[in-house]
Amino acid sequence: MTVVAFILVAIAALLHVYIFTMESVTWTQPKTRKTFGLTETQAEATKEMAFNQGFYNLFLAIVAGAGVVFYMVGKTDVGIALIFAGAGSMLAAALVLVLSSPDKAAAAIKQGTIPLLGLVALTISLLV
């Protein structure tokens, strides 16, 4: 079950690296604007905010990914703490999104399901 948890957390981290790329690198490009339902004017007006927000996603990915690495090299307590901090924050951010903007529930589900499953798998592996 631990391997399943690591795979899910790694996928969640990669998803958040992708979100970072969209928000901090390609925010004003047509494909990203379409993904977020933004006009060119809206994207330009929110470019600075999105750039900053993208880095939050990158840092969550780094924390979760570092947790997997630390666990795999035998630093299990550090690894578990980092995984719960990183993936738990991803899940919490998805919950904030759905609660604050119910119309973005689909995005929140995409953003939060994989970290949730990773945390559930890790918790089961720790309890067994």
C-alpha cells in the first residue's frame, strides 16, 4: 500500500507542477486562457497574481515529492511529515476552492482527489 501511496503522491506533485507551469509560465497563452476560461484582457490583468499562485503549487509539489524521496531513503518520519504537509495542503486547497467557488467543483475534484487517495493509502499503510 505504501507504493500505491507514493505513486499517487508523485502524480499529485506532477499535477501541481503542471498547474505551476500554466499559472506562472503560460498564463496568457491561448490554451491556458481557455483552460481557465479567461479572455486575453482578464489573463493580462491577473498575470501577476497567477504567477505568484503558481509558485504556491510548485512548492506544494516539491514538499510532497521530497517526502516520497525522504521516505524511500530511510528517513521515514521526515518523509511521512512532508507527504502529509504537501498532499494535505493540496487537498485543503481543493476544499477551499470548492467551498469558495462551487462553480469550480470539477477543478477542485481534479486537484484534490489524487492527494486524498495518496493520503488514504499512506494512512492505511501506516496502520497495517
